[in-house]
Amino acid sequence: MGTATSDRLRTRPGRGWYVGAVLSAVVAVTMCLLGWRQADQADRISAHPVRVEGSVTQLPGGSGTYSQVSYVAEGRKLTAADLWLPADAKLGDPICLEHAADDAGAVRVCGKRYPQPVGVGLAQTSVPLAALLCLVCVYRIRRLKRAYPADGQVGAGITVAFAAEGMPALTQGKRSRRRRKGGRRALR
């Protein structure tokens, strides 16, 4: 009967914890940047808002499409995607928009705080969760490093038996050269 997975010697313990730590750190940083960008745009719009009239050109439908609003600012026709729209919005409906005086691309629906409120909500929930997951992974990595130090000695509390007591190693550190029964045979 084979030994259980937890009883065998692990040469590189916890490789998955390293991957988890890196991925959760990347998610946390990315979501922080997304939230910061939304807050920055909201502050710039609030500092000097310019009201314009826009029109709904696309409604969200399913998971792959976003709402889209077209508007004219500073003599240019621009579009904004994934803005908050009222539940009863239809194609071609007029909608009040505010954009920053110094950046016509930073736009939000009148009366709303953030340009894309979904992005802020996502950042507010995913950053703490990703940071917590990263801390858990780092904690597990540190525990595994203590249990399996780099010099190859197994940590305290873990016993690994390679041979019975008093028996010499069979190969003396060299590769074993067992002979097959019947000697070398030609393959036919």
C-alpha cells in the first residue's frame, strides 16, 4: 500500500501559495488603480463641471455589452461607455451629463458621484479580499519555509524515514546498477 500524500517528502512545498500570493497582489493593485482612477475623475468633474446633453446610443444587454452615450463637448462628438443609466432608458433618449472643464473625456451622469459606480464598488470589495488572500498566502509560505528550510533539513516536529535504523544506504550516493534477470537480451 502506498504512503499517503501528506507523509511523503515534499521537495518544493507550497508552490501554489506563491502563485496565489502573486495573483492576489496583482488583483489588489489593479483594483486600487481602477478605484483611484474613478475617484480622480469624479474629483476633476466636481471641481469644474460642465453640463452637456447626451443621447443613449447603446443599452446594456447581457454580460458582454455596455451602455453607450454620445455627446458633443468642445465642438467634438464623443462617446462614453458603461455609464449609469436609468432603468427605463431607451435608445435615443436624452440624458444630462457633466464633464470636467479640462477633460471632456471625464464624464458622468448628472447627479451621480462616480463616472462608473460599478468600478468603484468592485474596487471597494475586491481590494480588501485580495489583500487578505495575499496575507494568508504569505503566512502559509512562511510556515512552509520554517517546516522545510532551504538547507534540506526537515524542520522540528516532522519525521521522515528513508531506511530502517542501522541499515546502510544501498547505493552510497551513487546511481544503482541493478542487473536484470537473465542478463542483457536482444530485443526481437
